Amino acid sequence: MSRFSDITDFDELRRAMAENYEQPEGPARNARAELLLAQAEKLNVPLAVIEALGHQLKVYNYSSEKDKMFVPFARLLRMWDERPEDFDEYEVHSLHWVFKWMSAGMLNQPHVPLASIEKWLGEMEHRYRLAGHSERAVRSAEFSVATHIGDLARAERAYGAWLAADRDAMADCHACELHGQGWWQALRRREAEALELWAPVLEGEYSCAHEPHTVLASSLVPLLRLGRPDEARAHHLRGFRLVRAMESMRGAYADHVEFCALTGNEARGLELLAERPAYFTDSGDPRSKLDFMSVVALLMSRLTARGFGEQNVPGPAGRGWTARELAAHAREEALALAALFDERNGTAYVSTHVRERMDRSPLLERLPLGVRSTRAVVPVPAPRPPAEVERTEGTAAPEDLPALLAQARRLSESLHPGSVGAWAAVSRAAEAEGAELDAWDRAEIVDHEAIGLGPEGRTLFERAAELYEEAGDPGEALAARARGANVHALAGHPDAALELISEPYERILALWADGRTGVRQTASVLVGRARILVQRMHESEDADVVAPAEAAVRELAEFCAGAEPRHAEDVRLASRAAEARAMLGELAARGGDAEAAAGLFAEAAERYVAAGLPWFAVQYEARLAGVAQHLGDLETAERAARSALEHGGAELEAVGHAQLHLQLAELLGAGERVEEASAHALEAAHWSDEAGEGPTLGAWARHLLGGFLLRLGRWAEAAEVLESALPDLTTETHGDGAVAQTLWWLGDCHTELGEHREAAERWLRAADMARHWPEQRDHAMLAHLAAEALARAGLPGEADRAYARAVDLWGELGNVHGYVRALRARAWYAARESRQGAEPSALDEARELMGDAVVGCEAALSDVTGEENQRRIAAELGETCRQFGDLLARSVAEDAELASFGPVFEEALGFVERAVSVYESLGEDFLDARTAAELAAGWLEADLRRGAAAAGRARGVVSALAGRDDETTVARRAEAERLSEVAGAAGAREEG
């Protein structure tokens, strides 16, 4: 703050106020404004005090300390009434403009009586009339008062009068007016009309310092109500990015928290609360605090209703909060504030509205946003039927033990995934009833419990085998032991699994040969052994493991083929036969025969579906998608991935959903179907989070989603998603290429959003990663991009250093275009230093750099082959010569005499004429560039008092452009006319 504490003149004060206004909103900026007012008063210049008071008013208005506005305004108004001659035109305008802020400010402070507000409206109307202003702003202010107190009839009248009055200098900007008009339509539940009014703001036709920020926030709930969730998601991502750093926008921030609460995004809502802890307590603007506490209560109520009432949540400083506690606190605060407003207004309107907002029901159970949630809110899965019961429409769940047994047997016979839960339900019912089950049913219970436990179920398979033996089925006992052995293989112990299955395998073959067991049991042991050997093959690079695996798989396939004609209706046998085809596919893939693998995976999936087992087809449809993609058959890959999603249905685990949606996103993105690809990447991000894979699969999904959004031109959304992905992307898991690409894309987003310093930071970080790559083109490109961003950010020194890095890199790569462009940029920086009073050597450096660029082009032209390459380098030479001439001409002081600047302009003319010649050799494709260079040469000749030559250039340009009427041509002709006029005057001087 010290640089604001010793101001000695008015200009210095103005610079300090301008600098302060560019600082982030908040108490620190306000405090500096107060200090600047004290400095202004020391200058003994009335206008300085007036401007400092206006600055103070402005920063207070755009902060959480809006209640401080009234004092400086009262002082300004008194100064105006006493000495209006002290105000210049701008400050007169500003004083009347601020009347509107005072109206809103009074309305937002419940301690200001309603009678005072109404009186102020009259004062505002009177002063506006005296100043010759329209009543449009007055009627807009009256509309705000009427809607706030709930006098909707008066609001409707004021609304009509507002729109009917003429727009003048006191009217709010178009963007702000359209926000208020759309807000009224939304309040009246005319959402479609609201969005129609907001369209010009949303589409960028109108904007201001706080729009489209508030329109985006206000549009969230209307879009959800209209069933347009994709647009609502986009508006949230785009809008929250705009309001995040603006302390004064607590009301709009509250709209984003509300959106999260109403769309199943409570975790993100908590993140938003954590970002702005001061919003819980800042009291300078009670109305926006009321909005904020209302949506906090809504969010906490949603969490409590979903069973997370004891979850720790961010809240007011000084203590810890659970969702349940904060829900009660926020509700109490909101209602207390509402009561203050209602007491002031003499109505119950504010309290009614607040209660309605706090009690809103969700508008969507789940709306994936694509961004990462860092707060630990346990996800609640979507409701689905209990796994133990296969319910269909109109079918009730069985309740008694016999019905549960029948259901469990039916599900296990059909290999339904719900069979595990069904047998668990039988076990609970039997225990509750004290029923005695036979050995077979007890074996099924234990067997299915083991299946459900996965690696933890190994010992239970042995117990199931004992019960099957007790039930008199030695073949099923061996099948249970085979399942237990397979668990060892899946746990990473294939050799131990082979040892465990060797005895069941030999015994089952003997039992089958003697006719003492069935097809089903034999196939179960054979498939278990084949799985173990294939698993060992996957885990080993040893070629010796392939032959045993292939032998086991073919044994299974031949057994199933021999048995199928006699057991055509046996679902389990059909399943084993399908799996045999799939394992043959794995063998083909291991052997490098991708086409055969694809065919076998497709056949396996088709067999599963034909047998009524679509859930088993999912794994091999996913494998088919991957192999087909590898073969370049994107159509088959897409079809397989879609089938896998369809066949997985409700039985597919969250991680399966994530993987399949990711696969589809990559496939569709490769096929340039970016909109659909982004939808699948969004789903992949959501399901990854649900599966607890946010830092791995989720980060990759967000990386892809951000890239797709970037390709769609949705810069703000892309930036939000990519920034969300970045903390989880690691070189170890995702590779340094993915991290660098994310940074590159973020730089692109920042550039499109006008955030050039941030773009430079992203690109420089990516360039540092690319520094160590064998191929250095990306390194050079990133350094060049960073240099351009630094230049746009107004950081010439940093930009020049980045360009120097790019020059070296492009030179090493032999890329003449990048090399020359970076040299030209450096030359312009050196010339700029020369114009700003640097040593004469700066201009010499600029000349040298531009000369190096010319030499680089000439050398490349002599070496390059191919007509197209030669044309491109020739065009680069033409541009370099044109810029060299321009640089030389600009190096001369504006007030220099002809004797001093003549030689420099002659040299410049030589380079520009060479550019003309180069472009002329390239033909019609470069007509625009040639005519631009011709005109530049003409201006130089006019300055050299060669009027006839300059006029000839102008005529030549007009002639060359004959028959064209595009925008560039129109501009060229207009410039040629101006040149002709100047050339005539130059010619007269020449003759004189």
C-alpha cells in the first residue's frame, strides 16, 4: 500500500486509482481507495476529491462492503449541491449514474425504512428530470422495489413503464437490462421467455463487467425446469468460472451452489462453499447473504436427506460443522434475515420466497458435470432392485422360503448375476425361520457366497465341495474345487492354481468316462483349468506357456462341440462353449493374429447373447472393440462398445461403465464425431468417480472431455474441465504426453478467453516437460506459443526471452517458418526498445535479427525441393521483407526531417519492393499480400516526395483488384484513394 501513500499530483492520483481498480474485489482494494481519498484531500484540488470519492463508491459497490457506499455518496451529493462547477462532465454523469446504486443499496439494507426508499425514488426522479434524463432508470429502480416487497401488480406496471421509456445515457447497459427483464420472466415461471430475452447476452452480443456472469447464473434453474440439462451444465461451468474471483457476486455464486444441490452434485456444492468461507459471515450486503444462506440450507438439507447428516462440511469459521448442524444454522440465519426485510417491507413476501427456495426438491437425480470432486461425499448409487430378486414390471418379490428357493434355483440355472444375492436371501430366510435345508441347497448357498466374495471366497469353495459330496454329486464338488483353484490364478498365483486343479481335472475325466457325472460338471472343471492356463499365459512373456493354454482351450471347445447336439437347451454348456471361443480369441491375439481374434470375440459374444446370457457378452464385446480399433475398423469397434453398454445394463459395475464410455469417447473422437464423443467422455468421468477411479480413469476421461470441448469452441467449459483433470494427471499413470497435452489445451483455452498470462504459464510448463523428449518440435512450438502469449500479456522482456528459446529450437529442427517468425518477433522487440530510448545498439540488433530472418528464408529457398514447399518459403520471404521495410520506417522519429530519414526510407523501400516482387511471382493466390505491399511502398514514396511514383502505385492496386468486392478489396481501394490524394500533394511539393 506504500505506493499509494505519497501522492503529489493529480495525474499520479489518477494512475493510482486506475491501478487500484484493476486489483481483485474485496476489503484490501477498498482500504486502498480510502487511503487514496485521504491523499486526494491533500492536493487541494476539488475535482481530485470528487474523483477519489467516485472511485471509493465504485469499489464499495463491487465488494462485500456495499453498506459503506452511503457516506461517500452523501458527501458527493452535498458537494454537487454546493459547488456544481467543481464537477467536470464525466463526474456529473457519474454522480447521476450512482443514484441507481443508491436505490439498490438501500433496498438491500433492511435497516433502511421503506418510506426512505420511496422518498429516494422521488428524489431520483426529480434530479433526473432536472438533468434532462429519461425516466427509464427511475422506472427500473421502482420495478426493483416493487418486486422485492412482493407488490407484483406495481412491478408489472413499472416493468411496462421501464421498457416504454427512452433509452438514454442513464439507462443500464443492454446486458444488465436484459438480465433484469429475463429475471422477471423467470420469477413469473415464464422460463422460455426469460431465455429468449437472455439470448443476446448468452451469445455474446451484449456484455459488461458483470455480464454474462449473472445471466448465466440466473439461467440455471430455468434451463433445468425446461428439460435442457446439457445447456444448464454448460452455463454452470462457464458461469462459475466468471464469478469465482469476484467477491461482489455472492448472489450469483449462490445460484451455482443451488444448481449443485438440485442436480445431485452435492460434493461440488461443498467445494464451492469451501472456496468462499467469508460469504458465511460478510454482512455488508444482507440481501446477497440471505440468498447465500438460503442455498446453504438447501444443500445441507439435501445431504442430510441422503444420509450424510453427520458429514463434516465447510461452514462459518471458528468451529466444525456437520451437514445437519449447518442446515439448521443456515435456515435460522436465512429466516432471521428474511424477517428483517419483511418487517421493513410490511409483507411476508421475502420469507415465503426464502422458505420455498430452501425446501426445493431436486430437479435431477444426477447430472454429470465432468469436473473432479475433491470433497469426500460418499456417492449414493441410483436405486435399483435388490440383487436377490429379478423383478420385472408387475412382478412382486417373493417373501416366503419356498418362493425364495424357487427364485434362487431359477436364477442360478440361468447363470443370472442376481443368483448370488438370491441365495443370500434364502440363507437369511432359512435362518430367520429356523428351517432345515438339504445339503444341496446349503452347498448352493456357500458356493454362491464364495462367488460373491471373489478372492476372499477361496476357503468357502472347499466347504461347498464338501456339501456337494454330502448331497451325492461328486462332479459338482470337483467343479467347486476348480472354482476355488481359479481364484488363486486371478489373485496372481497361476502355478499354485494349476497344482490345485490337477486332481479335480483327472478325477472329472475319470468320472465322465465312467458315466458318473454330467456334461455340466465336466465342462465346469475343463473351463476352470483352461482359465488358469490362459491367465498364466497373460502374466508371462515365456513362449512355453502358450501351447498348454491352447491345448486346454481346444480340449474344452471339442468337449462342448461334442456335447452340444445332445444338450442344446443347457445354458451352462452354451456358456462354456462361448467362453471357449473367447479364449481362442485371446490365443489368437497373443499370436499377433488380430483379425482372427476379432472374429472369435465376436462369435463368443453372439453365442452368449443367443443363449440368453447378454451380461457375459460384455467382456468380449469390449475386447472386440479394442481389437477392431487397433485394426482401424472403427465401425465394428463402435458397434461392439455400444452393444457392451447395452448388454451390461444395470448389472454392469461402475468401472465397466467408465471403461466402455471411455472407449466410445476415443472411437467417436477419432471419427470426428466430437459432440457425441464429449457426451461419452462426460459419462466416463462420472462413472469413474462413482467407481472410486477418479484419479486414474476419471482424470483421463476429463482430459479427453476437455479436449473435445476445446474442439467444439466451448473454451470456458473446456478450461474448467482441464483444470479439474490436471491435479490427478501424473506422468507415472497417464504419461508425460497426456500432462503436456492438457497444459497445451489449457493454454489454448486461456488465449481464447483473453487470459494471456495464464496461457503463457501453461505453455511454459508444458515446454519444460517437452524439453527432454527425443523429438523437439513440440518443445519449439510450445516455447513459441508461450512467447506470443507473453507478448499479448504485455510482458515484452519475458516474451523476448521465450522467442529466443524458440529461435534456437526451430533452428536446430531446421524449421524455417518457426525460425523466421521467432526472429521477426525478436526484431520488433529490439526496435521497440530503441523507440523507447534504449541504446542505439537496440536498433542495430533489430536490423541484425530481421536480416538473419531474410538470410534464413534465402538459404531455405536454395535447399528446399518441391514446388509447394518453395512457394511457402517464398511467401515467408515476402512477409519478412515487408516487415523489414516496416520496421525501418518506424525506426524514424515522427518529427524527423527528410534529410535525416530519407536514407532510411530508401532502404525500407528496397525491402518492400522486394516483397512486392516475391508476391507477384506467386500469382493470384497472394494478390492481397502484394497489394498491401504495393500500398506500403507507395506511402514510402509519398514521404520521399515522389508523388508520381506513389500515385502510380495507387492506380496499380486499383487495377489489380478490379472485379472484386470483398471486404479486403474495399479497404485496399479506400487506402489507394487516400494515397492518391497524398501523392498529389507530394507531387506538388516536388514540383515546387
